[in-house]
Amino acid sequence: RENSSENILSSANRLLLHEGRLTLAESTRLLDVYLFLFDDFLLITKIKRNKKKYGGSDTSLIPVCPSLTPELQSFIREGGFCTVLDQPIPLDRLILKNVEPI
């Protein structure tokens, strides 16, 4: 969506509380997502894998931000990336419910 969201992650006061991989159950399929829980919103990203192989290039030499989890660092080194799935969910509008395991 087009909006003025270029500064969404630039807050100097925002804290990353937790991040990790999750499987999201949509109506007809399962979707691999990577969540970023900040102190003011939840960001859901879709995990994408680069299907192209880079001939002869050593992807282990790709610089990765040291503050990322080792899981996310290795995923990026393998050519993967995350795209924002939807608008961030403000925590004051988020409702959590326990559900029975499938």
C-alpha cells in the first residue's frame, strides 16, 4: 500500500523484543512467516527464498547485520529475504487468544 511509511522502523526509541519464524495458517494453505515484535507493534514478514543460484559466488561472504539472530543471518546468506506481508499491527489493537493445537 502506498503511504508515508518510510520512517516506520526509524524510531530511535523503538525496542525489538522478540523475533522468530512461525507458520501462519491461512484459509487454504500454510505460510512461512518471520515475526518481529517491537515494543509498539508486531511486524509480519513473508519468508522468500531466492530460487536462482549464483554461479561460483560464495554467499558466506555476504555481510549481514550482527544484531540479527543466527537463524536470520544464515537465511540471508543463503539468498533468502523477508518482505512485509501487511501493515504493522499496533500492540494496543492486538488481541491474543489461545487456540487448540491442530
